[in-house]
Amino acid sequence: MNAHVDVLDIVSRLKAAEEPFVLATVVRTVSVTAAKAGAKAVIRPDGRIEAGWIGGGCARGATLKAAREALADGQSRLISIQPENLLEELGVHAGDDRDGIKFAKNMCPSKGTMDIFVEPVLPRPSLVVLGSSPVALALIEQARPLGYHVTLASPMADLSAMPDADLLVDGFRAEAHHGARRFVVVSTQGKGDEAALKAALGMDADYRGFVGSRRKIAALREQLIADGVSPVALDGIKAPAGLDLGAITPEEIALSILAEITQRRREGQRSTAANQSAAEKA
């Protein structure tokens, strides 16, 4: 841990590198505490404090636990570390949640109270588009404003103009992956379908979609199985990709695919938000 490194500089560097971390900020202290309001620390997924200072062992355990949970579910949380007698006065126990606050016990002799806001900063979700069809280009245009890190993987010779993607890959190869959620769409539409589908199956992904008719994917499936591709793996490809919106134009088809990906991306977060809302109403 380095308390003297500028925390905000570290935050900027990690964001630029698309690396996950937690920013912990002391928002309130009562009585004697090692760190004061405004103190910040950058916490890495392995529990290492990269920079900053939020106090000693009294706060470290509870903060690191909250950091792990925040990185797992992508949700910020406020933890209040208090001596046991104050928790008793509030009628709560260590580990309880009340009104969005997670309580923890301060075991140190100082008996101070610290409230710490724990904010996960995760890499942008990754959208990998294989192919250079009109739908592929529409996907790229629509996905970036939605906060995706967009990669276009396609033979560069097939491109008539350079799209505004974060990363261009010549051919159907996987790019370096930083652990963010990844969504893959094959939109080759006749130009390298089999090669692109094989590449998609070789990528870790939360979603794999194919732009094409059911008849086309059925024919490709037979060819791929004959080439030794696992039928089980092929079952994981959504084809045709996208929600059934009655889409016709490339832009509408891209919209339907991004709607489906957004639905998949937000599933866990919606459940967490619903549980928190129910708990607050109880």
C-alpha cells in the first residue's frame, strides 16, 4: 500500500487500462479514528490496497469484504463501522443492512465510528462484432453511446471505410480480454460465416449471437458439426440474434440485438435492485 501516491492519478490510470477496482471513501467519522472524512483508497480485486489510506485494521477487514462484494455484483454500498455498544443502541448487529447501510463492528480500543462509501469501478462491457456487414457497422455505431468497449474483428480488406470502433482486428481473432463481461455477435452474412462462428465459440462470452435466418444457421450447424465442432457448444449461439421486434433494416436489426444484449447484461443487476427495494419496504 502506498498512501502517498495520488489516488486520483491511480484511478485515471486503471480506468484507462480497463482494469477493475474499488474506490473507498471515508464520508464520516465520529470520535477517534485513524482516517478522517475525505480519505480515499484504491482497492484491487485481490484485496490489495493500491494507493490511499482508510485507516488501520479496525476498518480494513470490513472495507475489503465490502469491496469484494461490490466487485461481484457491481453495486456500490455504504458501510458503517461502529463499536458494539452503538450497534446495540441502534438495534442492529454486525452484518445487518438497514436503509442501504451495511453495519460492521469496530473491535479497536478507539471505539470510533467510520462510514465508508465503497464504489466498484468495472471495465466497460465488451461487444465483439465479427464481420463487416451493414448490421455489423450499425451495431458499432449504436453500441458505443451505450457504454460498450467495441471491437470489430473482420478482414480489413472487406471494409470500405474505417468504423468508429475502440479496437480493429484484422481477421476473426479474439482481442486481449480484461475480465469484463463480453458479448459476441457474428454478422458476416456470407463472408466467412464458418470461420467467424468458430472464432466466436473460442471466446469466453456471456452471449453469442448470429445474424442470419434459422435455415442458414441450421445449414452452418451441419457443416460445423462435420468439422468437429461440438453440438452442445453450437446450442449456446442465439440465432437469429436479437429480440423479435419485427426489425427489417440493418439499424433496426442492430437495435434488436443490442436490446437483447442489454436484457442479458442487466439481469443480475435488476434482481439485486429488486431485492434491495423489497428489503427497504419490509
